[in-house]
Amino acid sequence: MQPNEISKVKIIISGFTKTQVEDGLPGLLNEFEQRPWLFNTQAFWDDSINKLVIIVGYEFEVNLEDGAFDEISDCVIANMNFDNKIEFDIQRI
């Protein structure tokens, strides 16, 4: 990875309803803003797949299995209400 290059991670999360995502999104986005090492962070409900999508950039090479997953899943669990099991699909983009 080159200096100043952003490593992006896309996380697709199933198990939420659209209403749950709309209600929890402000808190989730605020949580991301409190983490200055996250760049170009996006979180939104994707109507085409009925899932929460999060895109996060890191200024360093991130370990998908440990670093990105742990950090983002902690933010999601802390800020979103849910009734069902949620599942995370994480990938580098």
C-alpha cells in the first residue's frame, strides 16, 4: 500500500429492518465520527438487498478478520436495536 492510500472495507449486515436502521443510523454515524482514523465512512440502508451497508476507509492496511470486523461490529451492536440474529459479510473493495 502506498503512503496516503486509503484501504476500503465494505460490510454488509443482514438481520435489521429498514426502520431499525433508520432509527439507529444517526447514532452509528456519530460513533464513526468519534474515530478519526476512519475515513470516508458511509452507512446506509440498501433497498435493493434489504441490508445495512457500511463502507469504511483506513489509512493503513487493515486486517479484515480482526481490526475492521471488531471495530465496526462493536459500533453496530452498541448503536442499533435489533430483534433477530445479525450477520456480517466483510470484504475489501
